[in-house]
Amino acid sequence: MKARTSTRTRLVRGAAATATAAVLAGGVVATSASADGSSDGGSTENAYTIPNYASARVAGMPQQYDSGQYANMPAVTGAMACDPGNPDGISPVAGRQWAYYSGDGSLGSRNASVTVTGWTSGAKALNAITTDGTQCTLQEGWRQVDSTRFSRTLTNGTEYAVVTRVNNVLVAVVAGDQGSPAANKRVALGEAAKVTGRVVLNYPPAA
């Protein structure tokens, strides 16, 4: 006998799907919380806790790593370098990342990463990603190929990264070696939509 889905559950799921679609399409997403008073100081101590937004699997790949709470991390793990990076750039005030890969993670194995970072200004941080304005800079070959007010899509010609913004929180998904650039893009877009929906439903209370 199938369990019934409550009206409230359907409404919540519907709201998350609508909000996520709005972010990826450039629409406005509002939540009840907003960040003010924090500063981008490059500290490794999180200003607030990033909830566990991660999927157990991404495109069939198991979750292999959870960084825990660590503020001073790249906004787009796998597409950015932090040494030397840009020491004068803005830094996240909160962060957490998860890694996924198939097999033993050796060169050429399917892989993906999910990074969620909190900022004093999410809008400023989203713009700074593609202008090397954060403390970490894009690796050689990475470039922006699509953008909306609330998202950026990047590629190095093979791997793809999708970055979305919900107020002052950025979600970044990078996918590689999924079989083709198109498959990498599809995985990055799909997982970004899922995680963004979770952020909308469970926005960090101190952000």
C-alpha cells in the first residue's frame, strides 16, 4: 500500500522546485533570512553552520568526502586555485564541500564536487567568481559560457561548473569525466538544481 503524500509535503516540494527553477532561469528567490554585519576576513572559522545539503549519490557516484565546516575555501571546488590566488579578494564567511567519484578516484574516473559557501554579499561574490575577485581564482582554461542574475555556468571545454545564488549563499557543482562534455554539463545542472532547492527550504538561520 503506497503511503499518501500530504498536501503540505506537496506544497513544500512544489515551492522548492519553483524556487530552484527561478534561480537557474534568473528569477528572484527570497528567503526570510539575510546576512548583514559579517565581514570577509579570510578566516577558516565558519560564521554559521552550513547544513548537510549533499545528496548521497550524484549520477550514481557515492559521496566520498565531506569537508565539514570550513569558511576559507574556493567557491567552485575543482575549477579554482587558491595558491597564489588573489590574497586581496573577498572570502566566504562559511563553507562546506562534498566530493563524489566512481571507483578509486584515479585519473579518468567519473567525479563531481558540491560546494556551498556563505558570503557577506552573495551578489558580489557571484560576480567576483568570473572576474577573479575572490581569494581563489579560476584555473587556466576555465571561462563563463552562460549567466543570469542568479547563476553562472562555466567550463574548461570538458568539465562543467554551475553556480547558483540564494541570497548570500552560493551553490557550486563541478562535474567531470561523465562520458562527454554534454554529460558533464547535464550532471552539473541537475545536481545544482537539487542542492539549490534544499538551500531554499533550509536556509542557514544565521546567514
